Amino acid sequence: MLKITRADGTAEKQVLETLRSRSMEVDRQVTASVAQIIEEVRTGGDQALRDCTLRFDGQCPDCFEVDREQINNALTAADPDFVSSLLNAMENISAFHQRQIQQSFIDTRPNGVMMGQRIRGLGRVGLYVPGGTAAYPSSVLMNCVPAKIAGVGEIVMVTPPRKDGTANPDILTAAAIAGVDRVFLLGGAQAVAALAYGTETVPRVDKIVGPGNIYVATAKKLLYGTVDIDMIAGPSEILIAADETANPAWLAADMMSQAEHDVLASSILLTTSERVAQETLDELERQIPSLSRAQVIRQSLENYGAVILCRSEQEMVELANQVAPEHMEVATANPLEYIGKIDNVGSLFLGQYAPEPLGDYYAGPNHVLPTSGTARFFSPLGVDSFLKKSSFLYYTREALTEAREDIVRIAEREQLTAHANSIQVRF
């Protein structure tokens, strides 16, 4: 299935370049189709939503919005152990994101000048949650908790109905626990468009967050500017750096935990040990047949997996920063040393007892992370993602007198005489 690539300055770069071909570029037909759906919803409102839902899902619920009683009933009927696990996860997520809170500030000066920054939560945020075969209650927590901490006024969730026209009960349970305000049975590009523009039923939001298929991702991309979005996410990915001390069975298991997401998911192992590299390959062959998504895992690893034998730990660090992975695990004798070395990563998992699923579900840091190398300049979802900031300033006549000449000089140099006049007219 996979072969060991020996790093020599060229071979590993060729492998990584091949993996980068996992482009986020969307087929033109998809873009055209999504653009049409967006325009239909923008101009047609609820009727367009019903038409799109019938066209793509085969049926349309009588009422898009899920009433509060149904949401509460889902929580009441849920498995108590599942509820307990969600509550424990939410406690960890809340504790981590509470540390991200920023404060507004005001700065006063002896000459009477005041200036500062006001920080507050967005008015309304839309959360897209897949509800079919890929139903992720963990995403409800990861998106909703930091929004609540940021002080968002209202959180509106959209999730596709199941074949029987109802919402996924696990999604509703998570929504009830996390404090989602309203839930609508809508999916696909039409749901994103409804959130962006608003309809007779669906309220317009300021920002849309949450994962989805290629149509959802394309809609978010096309609507960015009309509404804010979290990020344009590509397929999931993991990079693991391992030395002689690593457990090959665990490395294989962690590679597969990403590969099962999608045939486009990428799993890369960097190691300084030829033994670990070979035994990890052996473990992959041994473990894959026992897993429910074996076919997806195998295809993902064959197309976008790699095992690279590096000449030093420094080479692993350099390659990791080039890849800028969504998730990176460090399975070495001294994993904490990597905190200051890995600059380009969504989330760093240190040590052999911090596998990536720990971050997906439970530990506290957000699992909405930049993909496809965008960790070079994007950050994970957090409280900041749901804030807006504005500055303010107050000057006295005396303070403006002191600044007058400098302002006028700069304005005239830029040939913006009305700017200069706005200052001069006051004197």
C-alpha cells in the first residue's frame, strides 16, 4: 500500500508536492451550480428553499424550524452516558476558551485626549452542522461554546433533515446542551444562502461557521463578503513526527483516524527510525481490515498517505513547517521541545498519550483548524472568531492644535486638500 520514502533533499519534496495536489479548487460546474442556488434563495426566499430542498433531498419538512420542545425532548431522551460525555467535553472546551477573552480598553492622556477599543460579540451567528451519515455533535460544541463566551447575541443552527424528515437526535442533544437558540432543518448550499441573506423564516446572520461538503464549502466561499465565514476548509490531515521510542501500532492507528474521514484526507508519518517506519506499515496492513471504514482508509492512504524516513529530528521539524498541517502529533522522547519549533500548525499533540481524537472531542482546544497548508497564516476557531472591534477617540481643541501641522502636512503631501481643510477650518 504505502512505501517508505528516504529523505535525501529531493525525494521527500517530490512526495509532499504530490500530496499538495490535493487541491481545494472546486470544479467549475460545482461553482456554477452553487452560484445559481444562492441567487435562487436570495431572490426567492422560503419558496426557493422549499424548491431546492425537494430537488436535492427528495422531500421537504412541513416546517423548517425545529420547535424548542423537540430540542428539549431530544436531550431528555438521550443516552445519559452520552449526555455526560458531552457535558464533560463542554466543560473542558469552555475552560480553554475562557482564557481567550479580550477586554475593551480606554487610554487617557494628560492633554485630555482619550482613545480606546470596544470589543463585543457578533449579533447573530449561523452554525452549519452536517446531519446525514456524517453527523458531528462535537462540532456543535466546538462552534457554539466560543461563540457563547464571546457574547454572540443569537446562535442559529442549520442541519439537514434525515430521510424521515426529522433532525438527527444527537445533533439536537448537543444543541440543547451548548445553548443553540434556534434550529432549522436545512442543508446544502441553500442553507448557507438562507443564513447569508435571510428569508421570511430564516434570520440573516453576521457570520457562518461549521463544516460541510463541497457544495457547502463553495457556498461559504462565494458568500464571503456578504457574510463573514470561519475559513475555507479542505480535507482533514495529520502529520506525525516519531523517533525510535514511538509505538508503531499507535502511529498506524492515528494515521487511520484521519484517513477514515475522507478519501481525500492526508496522513503523513515522518520518522528518524527505519524500524518504526516499517513496523508502522505492517501495523496498517494488520489493523485496516478490522475497521468499519476500511475501504475509505485504504484509498486515502494510497492516494494521500506517506511515510518519510528523515535523517534527523531537525529535518522532521523543517518538513513539518513546510507542510503546515492541520493536526501534528509528536511521538518522540522529548515532545515538549517541539512547542517552540513548530510555527506552522493548526493544533499540536505532544507525547504518545495525546492522540488527535483527544483534541477532536474532549481536551478543550478547538477542533476547527486551518487545512491545506493555510496554518501558515490562519488560526484555529476561537473566541476571537466571534468578536468585532471598533476604535474610538476624543481630542480637545488644545490637543488638535498640537497635531494640526503634522496632519495638514501629510494630507497635502497626499494631495488630499479636503482632508487638510477639515483640520484647518477648525482654526
